[in-house]
Amino acid sequence: MHKKLVQLFLFLAATAVLTACGGTNPYSETFDTAGNWRVESSGDVVGEVRDGVFDFTVNEDDLTSWTTAGENFNDGIYSVEATQMAGPDNNAYGLLFRVDDENSNFYSFQISGDGYVWIGRYQGGIPDTEPIVSDWWFESPAINQGNATNKLSVQAEGQNLIFYVNDQEVGRVTDDAFSSGDIGLMVRTLGVGGVNVQFDNFTVEPLP
């Protein structure tokens, strides 16, 4: 499967300033209310909290969009449930962590509906993306393909990052680019729009 860089559309971060959690206190978002997650609607992107999920659709053919929570964490176990609802399987969706939204810097853990994984850094947004596990996208049997639910998790302890799909390890790396920051959700279209993903149960747990 060929994956290409796509035009960046910044799905604005939440504006509320919250007390930093510092990666030591548990965090749980069930999306029963919008809370501090940014919700937005335009012709290209629709992101809204409804029926207990964050419903995220990207309609434009080549577009990357994300939203953040207005939180701050460093070490911890980050997890979210993501369900592809519609659109082509040649897509990308997942979670962000240690986000500096002002400078578009963050770690991104993405999967695709046709069974691939991308793990890397965004520095200054799309122009400076770099995989930190494997050379680019790589296939994984851990992914439930198509319109299905997948659990994405990251164990972040300082420079040591371990990535899981459905509780199966898909990669690990030592990287010190970012030490703390916000959390977020991302959806990308890779040639054909109309990708709809619903996110639920975003948690950050202290390390054991």
C-alpha cells in the first residue's frame, strides 16, 4: 500500500487552559459531553461529540485533521478506542500524544482500515514528518480491518515508547524529541474523502 504526505488542515486545539495532569493522575474521557475537546463543522471536516463518542469525519480527498483536549501529560499509558464507520479503507486514524499544538509538534500513532501502522513525529506539521518505527507504513495482523473497532495504546516512560493495537505490541522505540504535552485524535484521507471514525474511552493511566 502506498501512503503519501497529504495537505495539512489544522483542526484547532481546545482553548481552555486546564490544570496540568503531569502524567501522574488518571484521565478518562467517555465523550458523554463535549467537555474541552474542540468540536467543529465545515465542508471539509466535521467533528462533534454525540451519542457518547467523538464523531470525526474528513470529507476532503487529501486532508489531515486533528483535535486536542487542552490537557498536559508526560509519562503514562495512553489508550483510545477507534471505530471506522465509513469511507475507503485506504485511510489513517489514531491518537496523538505529547502535543505542542502551537508549533504543530507531536507524536502520532496511526492505523489504516486496510491493516497498516504508522508511528512517528510531526514537527511543524505535515512538512516535517518522520517515522520512528520502521521506514514508513508497515502491515500488522493485530488490526481489525474495515469498519471495525480497534484499541490503540501507548506506554510512554520518558524516552521509551511502546505501541499496541488491541493489546498486541506493534512497535517500540527510544526517542527524546518530546517529553510532555496534550493528547489528541487524528483522521486522514489519502486520496478519497468521506472517512468517518468514532472515538471513545480515551484514557491516560499512571505507569505501573
